[in-house]
Amino acid sequence: MSRRCQLTGREPGFGKAVSHSHRRTNRRFDPNIQTRRYWFAAEGRHIRLKLCTAAIRTIDRIGVDAAVGRIRARGEKV
């Protein structure tokens, strides 16, 4: 599963895990990706989006139609 938000484009970040003895090993910071189903009234159907939690709050604020417009403007298929 791709760990990428369809609305914000948020991807995993990479860094180091530092132990008590200060040894460093590679790790990744995954965004909190959730799959959500929304009613897309403009096309009369449901759509499934993979979104980070910040994007879910954005859709609550701006609406599904505006969010899908932003996703399609970036060239992604919905």
C-alpha cells in the first residue's frame, strides 16, 4: 500500500532511531494514512480516497467537491 496522501501529497520521512547507547539505525516516519469513502454528489457515486488525518480535516472544512478538484488538478485519477 502506498503511504502517500492523495490530497496533501504527504509521504514517509526518513531519519534515525537513537538507542540509549546512542547507536543509530535507520527508520521511517509514516504518515497516518486512512482510507475513507465519501459521497461525490457531482458524479452521483461514492469515491475512496487514501488520506492522512490532516487531509480528512481539510475535506471536512472545504468539502469533497473542492478536494477532488485539487486532486485532479495535480493530475491524479479519482
